Amino acid sequence: QIVLDAVNLNCKALEYCPKEHQRFVWATHDIVVSAVRQSWRNLQYAERNYQYDREIVLIAMKQDWHVLNILNPDAAKLWWADKEAVLCAVEQDLENFSRAAETLRDDPSVVVMAVTKRGNLLQHALPGVCDNREVVLSA
């Protein structure tokens, strides 16, 4: 609890944690959540399984979608197929629509959100969704 209290005040407190305790600290969910709330970059220090933790990854993504670039490739692929994560990434950088999994580039609600902001993103949508009247009118 003392470590969590210190991290809640400032995640830099983890720099003073003895090396032999680092692995345990970065494997503790509440500590990782607190550290990632302070900076999305802290996810790179956490145990690898937290790269698949919805709560933690979305906290990081709301700060900066670039967190997907520091994840292992399997985790990144998972998040590029997650609707909430992709919407978050696309809101920060519209070009991210082209990086979304095909299933999301075929999802009318995701396509409408992207093409409403920049019509030429329709070129990255899958052909079937381009037949949707609402999607086309949004572009």
C-alpha cells in the first residue's frame, strides 16, 4: 500500500524502488494503472500481460494512440481490431483509420465517424460499406 500511495503521488517514485522488487511492482495491477494514468509510456515497463488489459490500454490510448507502437505485435494487432481503441486512435489522428482491422473498416459506425471528419478516408473502407447510403452521405 505504501508503494501504491507513493506512485499515486508521483510515478517517478518507482525509480527508487530496489531492483529486486521492480518485477513485483510492475506486476501489480493498481500500481500499473496509477503509473499509466500519469504517462502512457509507463506501459512499456509493466508486465507483458498488461498489454492485453482493456482498462490499462484504453487509459494509455486516451493519452496517446502511439502506445500501440510500444506493444508487442500480437497485442497491437488485437487493439487495432478493437472498436473502442480504434475510435480513440482515429479521433487523435484520422490516418489511423487505414490501420484499423478490416472488420472495423467494414463497420458503418466506424466508417461514418472517420469520413465525417475527412471524406477521402472512404477509400480505406471496405467495398461493401461503401454501398451504405448513410456512409456515402457522411463523406
